[in-house]
Amino acid sequence: MVVSTEPVAVAPGTLEAFYAQQPRWSPAPSDDPAGGGVEYATIEVPRDYADPRGPRLTLALSRRRATSPRRRGILLALNGGPGGDYGLGRELPGKFAGSPVHERYDLIGFDPRGTGESTPLYAEVTVPRATFDSRPPDSAFGQLAEDMRLREEACARAGGELRPYISTRNTARDMDVVRAVLGEEKLSFVGYAYGAYLGAVYATLFPDRLDRSVLDSCVHPNWTWREQFLWQGDAVRRNVDAWAHWTGERSRHFALGGTAGQVLESVEEVVAVLEKLDGGVPLRTLFDGAVGNRAADRGQWSELAVLVGELGDAAAAGDSAKCRELLAQQGTWRPSDSEGDLRTGVLEAITLEHAWPADLEVYHRDMRDFRERFPYGYGVLRASPWVGAFRAFEPLEAPTKLVRADGLEKGLVVQADGDPMDHYAGGVAMAELLGHHLLTVEDSGEHEVYALGGNAAVDEIVHRYLAEGALPPRRSSVPGRVPRPDVPADGD
């Protein structure tokens, strides 16, 4: 599927040698799930751009050629993360296949350094000993921290010398090598979540080499990774409060109270009863997760209100089995992090680009606060210690200070006002900083919207921009993909 690159005809050990590579593309095999029309290749990039004579890494690429003679150039895309972890990597261009964007661009996918078929960064698997608890008592704080200390040690053991070189700045530089080896003066880019941050870093480092740019579900350009995590608690709670207000206006239908405050009191009454059951803490934790996660999806608001009532009845009757059945679909954390011997360690490496507090009391203080204010959607986990508290390496470079560099073309930011992962404030700030236009997805908890979320209104606008260069008004909006349930308010 992947083959080595051609020898280069310039002096070895220079960046020009990497830019001059001639990748050999091979068609996808007949059984490839990506389907026909996909080609694969690998290129090499420096492990350390400050030392191009040093070790090299492999970068795995995919390509779907433009379908129209009106080809504009290449379009790279990235989602998942931080770091592209758990993203689609080389498979992401398939989401644009057959669209107007595919007509104008060669769609280029890549597995960022450390992931997928590129040179991998590993971490040893460690299994947490702390109970998964949405409202952990103070007595659990020590074990939560110890789990993270052991996790960081496991990352350091498996990651070895490679770990400090897995950084956003280096991935942006890798993108520019991709641009050059494909013979393009500029690239266009679609980045989701962490990928949006990567796009902003590329725009800062290589503004004259960026053509059209879409940043979807942005991190805040001025927040550290810890601040990004902390603000997720507020983002989730905004959705919960909106759901509670909507439910309170329909008290005759759901019988959970006539105001948002009364609805949340009903939720807390269920919490209290669940905790008294056999296996109560896991059940309550799943319930807290359900309230936060489902409130983001406007289409599930009615189902969530019904769930609160049914769980209350089942818990009051002492029916633990029924409660488990009602919560059976609620997830916790990705299981692959606790399976096998090795896993991808990119998430930890990228989030350690920023400094984290070493004083555990900082985390304990925030956990007590989040336990009270943001219990839903596992908010307390955003405040608990992360591996950064025990960072085993020093970054080789400071994170990029994002700026609107001279020559940068206006792009487009897409942000849902209820995005539970990347706070709406981040999209607003990113658009302002870079001078981009902002497309707000209103009354929506969508995340990674364009081409991935099934929002036809967003897709139409972004397709038009990427394919034809037509930006929407500087500040514009479209409705969310899923409307609120058609349940009349009490006065209607």
C-alpha cells in the first residue's frame, strides 16, 4: 500500500532535500475500505527541523485527484486530537469525495507524525485504579493523581527520544513539506478541533503558502491546553441549562418542575436516590454523563427529560437492573486506552506543549469547584490532574504565538454555539485574531460540523467558499442540524 520515495537530486541533509522528494503513489488495493480512486504514498520528514541531518520520520499520505479540469490545487484536512489522535487521518478526504470541493482540489489525507501508518509514538497501557466517578470524594484525589503519574511514566518509557519531537509546530512544518513535494505553491486546509489549531499555527508560520482555510470547532487561540479542558465544563453546563429551561417550560408534559432550577433539582433528586442503590456510584456517574452529553444534542432533549423521570421511578423502587438498562447506552472513556500493551501516545505529548501546574492542590481546588458546578458530562475530569502535572520532558520549543501574519488570506471559522468540546468563545476569538469570517451554528451542540456532521446548510456555505472563493458575510449564522423536539410549551 505504501512505498518508499525516490532519491532526491539535491544535497542530502538539508531541508531542500525533503522538499524535493518525489513520492511514488500506489493505488489502493481492491479490498481497501476507502474504495476506488485513492492512492497512497509515504514521504520522509526530519524528526527535528533544527537538525535535518538527523533521524527521519515517515509520513503516510493519501490522495484523491480532483475530478474537474478546473483544478485549483491541493486540500489537506485533519481532525481528531489533540495531535490527530483518534482522528480519521488518511481516511478524512473520503468525507469530501464527490463534493464540489473534490472537483476543484486533489484531496490529501495524512497521518500526523506519531499516528496511524506514519512513524508511531507509543505509550505503554496503564489501567487506572481510581474509581470512575463523576463526583469523586476528596479521599479519591490522591489515587487520581497517582494514576496520572503512572500514565506519564508509561508514556515516557514507550515514547523515548521521539516524544519531544511530536509537536504542533513540527506537524505544521510536515504539512509544508507535503505541499512542496506535491509541487504546489500553496495549500488549502480544513481543520477540525485540534486540526483548527494546527491550521492556525500553519497560517502563522507559513502565511504566504496558505490559500483557502476552514477552521471548524476551534480551540481558543489564547488558552493553554489545561484551560481548554477546564472551559469544557462551562460549555457542557450551558447546554444543560438550556435543556433545563426548555424542559421547565413543558412541566405539564414532563413533570420535572416549571423552571430550569426546579428541573435541575429533579435531576439532583435522581442523583441522590441512585447513589443509595447497589452499584450506585457507577449508575450515578453514568447518569451525570447522560445529562451532560445528551443535552448537547437538541434532538435528544425530550428523551433526556423522559429518562430523568423513568430513572427516578426505577431508583425509587430500588430497581438497579432497570436503572442499568436505562443507562446501558451511556459511554465512559474509550476502551482501547486500557487494552493490550501499547497505545498511541500523541494526545499526551501534544497537550504537554504547554506547562501544567505541578502543585496538586491547584487541581484539588478546581475539582471541588467543578464537582459542585459542573458534575454533568464528567465535568470534574476536566479539572482533575493530567499527565502534565508530572511532565517527564521539556518541550524543545515554546508553543506558537498565533498572529494574523502579513499576507494571510481571509478564511472561514465554523463554530456551534453549544459545542461541548471546544467552547464557542474559542471560535469567536479565533475569527477575530486571524481576521476570518465566522459562521455560527445556532442552538446546536454540534462538534466537527462541516462534511462530518450532516448539516446541509453548513456544507453548502463551506463548499461554495472552498470551491468558488465566496465567503459568507463576516458574521453569519445557520440553524443547527437537529431542531428542538416538537413538544409544545405549557402556554401554547
